Amino acid sequence: MMCALAQWSLAHMATALEEVEMLHYAVVFFVIAIIAALLGFSGIAGAASNIAWILFVVFLVLAVISLFRKKA
């Protein structure tokens, strides 16, 4: 049986991993957008840029939620 601290620690670690994964995908789509823009694929660049922006905002929201949960 896990103690409450271990359960909290595992939940916090899962949230931290989700945040890192979101930031990773945001950076990947940003790089795709830059490469596509340099090659002249404006449609793909715009779509990848929008996806990167959405993932970055989701990352920020998860980071703020994680900070508030950490203090509580």
C-alpha cells in the first residue's frame, strides 16, 4: 500500500512529464514551421506554427496548474 506522499509524488511526476512532452512537441512543430517556411511551403509552415502555438499555450497552462498544486 502506497503512502499519500508517494502517490502525490507519482502524480506530480506524471504532470511534469506531460509538461515536458508538450514543450517538446511545441518545439518540434516550430522547427518544422521554420524549415517549411524556408523551403517556401507557406501553408505547411502556417499549420505547423499554429500547432506549435497551441501546444505551447497548453504547456503554459499545465505549468501554472502544476505550480498551484505544488503550493497547496
